[in-house]
Amino acid sequence: MLFFVSNGKGTGLSREKWENIFKQYSDILDVQLIFLDASHYLHNIESERIALESKMFIENVLKND
């Protein structure tokens, strides 16, 4: 899985606490995390980066399949 993680603004949690939730989750499962310095609504703010990173992730999965 590929997770895009915000800086936590808009969640009610501190940035550190917010990021730690995802870091703990990634320790349990095979998850790739990409931390972005943007608020919780990443899809509105970082859409181009999300598209680029997603395409690269998918290409890598297909290459290793």
C-alpha cells in the first residue's frame, strides 16, 4: 500500500502524533509512507505530486509482479 500522510493540520492531533500513527501502522503491514507538508486535505493541495508518486508506485509494483 502507498499512504500519503499530511502534516496533521485539520485532524486535531499534533504533527508528531499524527505521523506516529502511520509509522506504527507501517511497522505492522507492508506500507510505503510519503509524508507531505500539507494539511489533511492532501488530494486538493498536492494532487500533482500524488499522481506522480502513484504512477511510480504502480509501475514498480507491475515491474516486480
